[in-house]
Amino acid sequence: MKRAVVGSWRWCVRRRKPLLLTVGVMVATAGGVFAIVRVAMLLWGNLDKMAGEDERAQITAVSILVSVIFGIGGLITLVLLIHRQVYQARHQRHLEKVAADNLEDAKDRLDQARDVAADTRHDAAEKRITELYMKAADQLGHASAAVRLAGLYALDRLGREHPAHRQVIIDVWCSYLRMPYTPTTPATGIVPIGADLTSPTTPAQRPHDDEYEVRLTAQTLIADHIRAPRTHDSERDTALPKPDSNFWGSARINLTGAHLIGLNFDHCHLTDARFDKATFTGGAGFDEASFAGGAWFDKASFAGYAGFREATFTGYAGFSEASFAGSAWFDKASFAGAAGFREASFAGVAGFDKARFTGYAGFDKARFTGVAGFREATFTGYAGFREATFTGVAGFREATFTGGAWFREATFTGYAGFCEARFTGGAWFDEATFTGYAEFREATFTGDTWFRAATFTDFAVFNVAIFTGDAGFDKATFRHVVLFGGVAGSITLGDARIQLVYPHALPWGWRAAAADDGPGRRLMPTLRAARTRRKPRRTHKARYRTCSTSRPRAVATTS
């Protein structure tokens, strides 16, 4: 209670301090005047007693009296002047504070007025944008192709002037392209390499209808606005430039199930791209395209050329069950995330030369009818080719498999080349079938390697291959020439079968014996593992042993 009273008193004192100071000065002034008068009267009344009758003493007393009076008056004047100065300073501060408060209030009112004006302009602009948007949308649904083209360009102009609506406009264009479409004259999908994908070269490849022009315009507008400008054609820009009226930056693209003709997205930048079940006719170009998010091409159909050269996939890249009727080029493409090509079908050339797979790479049950090129490809993670079918040439020359490489039950009908390939992790070729020429010359197998129950119908060449881990060919069947000359490492061929139809070069210490359950031959190593074998001589005859059905040697028995 006492604290509350004291606090209230102090507050009152602070609030009334100027008034109390003025009253105090007035009281002090009045007291000073009264004191002067009183002192003057006392001195004057006692002048005779103090100075006597001496005139000079009286004059001195009067002088002293006057000095005292003037001194007290001067002191009072000084006090009054000080008070006046303090009051004027306080009043000036008060005026300045009032002016600052008024200025702040004026600024607040001005800001409020500006906000109201900005809101009014924004509402007017949004209303105008909405009207233009609705008008363009109505134009896109018009029966006339010219009106639909006008709607596309109206949205383009709207996006150039209003950056906040660019993604929405791209979404509208994508929605239009997702609408069902059947060309009156279907495109053949055959486009020469290097040709302009947006303009098929022959009239037979180009649909003759107005809707084709509208769709081609929509595709071109999307591509032009997500393609970063380049200073030179050969220069690969690493950083995105700032968006402007032409380049709108990386965008989300959703063309699921769309029918796309001659799509050209070369050098484009996409955040998330969905092309699930899309149909690409007349060619599809994604060379040096950048996919910052996921890229879904699952069950997509590429009727013509498909180019993904030097494309960059930062997230998931899905091509499961995709169909490539023409050539598919992924040379030097980079897959930072998982890459799924499960059950994909490649009817033409499938080029993955120098491609980089950092994460999961799944080609299980994929079908390669034409040439499959994986020359110098790099698989850092899992590489799966389980039950994959290679009808044409399968080239994995100098490919690198850092993780596990699975070719279990894969079928190689044509040439299968793994020359100088490097398998750092395990390599599984169990039950794989090599109908054509199989070449593993100078291949390096650092981990365990298994060819259990594999079948080699034609040549099987493992010359100068290096097996650092265990290598097993149990129950493998060699029906033609098999060459293991110069092999280094630990190899077990206890149950492998070989038919001695042509001369064979066998590692040192191996022999070919008659099979117990058939007319074939079985490779039986004299020493269980190559690590215990005798060091071969430098001469060619000492390094290999040759056996044939026409003239069997001591190491081979004929049936």
C-alpha cells in the first residue's frame, strides 16, 4: 500500500513538475522582493544609529544599502532568466515532440493511403487479369483454330507482364495438351538425326489439321519460356540466369497422357516433369535438359527419335514400361537419383555411352531389340539387368560397376561385349544365356563373380580377365569355343560343361573330361583354385593347352 501511495505521488510530481517549478520561482521572487524591502526599511530606519551624524558614514551606509538591494535584485533577475531559459527549452522540446508526432501521424496516414491505393490497383489488376484469363480460357475452347491460337498468345502476353502467374499459365497450356487428340494423318515418327523436331521434314510425317498447329504452338511456347538463353551453342550453362519476360525459369510440367508431336525440350529446365503414358510422335528432344526434381516417363510411348544426350536427372528418373520404337540416346546423361527402366522396350538403338548412374539403376526385364550401348557407362550403385533381353549387340566395353551388377537370367542373343569392364562389387550372371559371341576380354572382377548355370552357345572369351574374388562357373554350359588364356585369380569350374567342337585354350592345370550324363565335355580343374596353380611359362605353348575333337590330347577324353 505504501509503495502504491509513493508511486502515485511520484507520478503526480512528474506530471506537475513544470507547474511546481513556476510556482516556486514566483514564490522565491516575491520573497526576494519582500526581503529587499524589509532590509531597506530596517537599514534606513537605523541609518542614524549606524552612521551617526557623520555625513560620510551615512553616504557609505546608503551605498551599501543600495548595493545590497541591487545584488538581491540581480540574483532574483538571474533566477528569473534561468527559469525563463529552462521553460523555453522545455517548451521547444515540447513543440518538437508535437511536430514529430504530427509528422509520424502524417506518415501513417500517407502509408495508409498508399496501401489503400496499392490494394485498389492490385484489385483492379487482379480483376483485369482474371478477365483476361477467363477470356483466353474461353478462346482455348473455341471451335476455330485461329481463336484458340489467339488464346494461347493472350496467355503468353499475360505471363510476360505478370511473373506471379507464369506457372499457372504453363499449367493451362499443359492442360490443353493433355486433352484427347487424334491426328487426321498420323505422323510416322521417323525423323533424321539432327533434324528440327518442331518441323517434320516430309509432308507424310506431318498431320494435316488445324489442331496440330495449335498444339505445336503450345509446345513451342512452353519450351521457349523454360529454355535458358545460351551465349554459344557449344556452351553448357551451369547456373540459371534470372527470369525475365522471355525466360520464366524452371517450371513444373504435367503432360501425363498427352499426345505430343515433335516435342523439342532441348536445353530446357524443369522442376518436376510428368510424362506418364504420354505419346511422342515425330521425335522427342530432351538433349542437355535439366530435371531438378522427379522425371516420370513411365509407360510413355516414343514413336520416333528420343534424345536425352547429356540430360541431368537430379531426382528420380522413371522410364518403367516405356516403349522406344526409334533410337533412344542417353549418352553422357547423368542420373543422380534412382533410374528405373524396368520392362522398358528399346526397338532401335539404345545409347547409354558414358552415362553416369549414381543411385539405383534398374533395367530388369528390359528388352533391347537393337544395339544396346553402355560403353564407358558408370554404375555407382545397384545395376540390375535381371531377365533383360538383348536381341542385338550389347556393348558394355569399359563400363564400371561399383555396386552389385545383376545379370541373372539375362538373355544375350547377339554379341555381348564386356571387354575391359570393371566389376568392383559382385557380378551375378547366374542362368544367363549367351547365344552369340560373349567377350569378357581383360575384364576385372574385384568382388565375387558367379556364372552358375550360365549357357554359352557361341564363343566365350575370358582372356586376360582378372578375378580378385571368387569366380564360380558351376553347372555352366559351353557349347562352342571357350578361351580362358592368361586368366588371373581364383576360378572354380567343377561342374561346368563344354562341348569340344573346336579347339579350346584352357588355363594351366585344367583338363576336359567326358560328361557323365551326356555327349558333352566337362572342364575339371586339376587344382581347385588358380591361386594354387603352377606359374605359367613365358612361351605360348606352355601357357595354353589345346584340345579338339579331331585330335584329342592327353588332357581330354573323347566320347
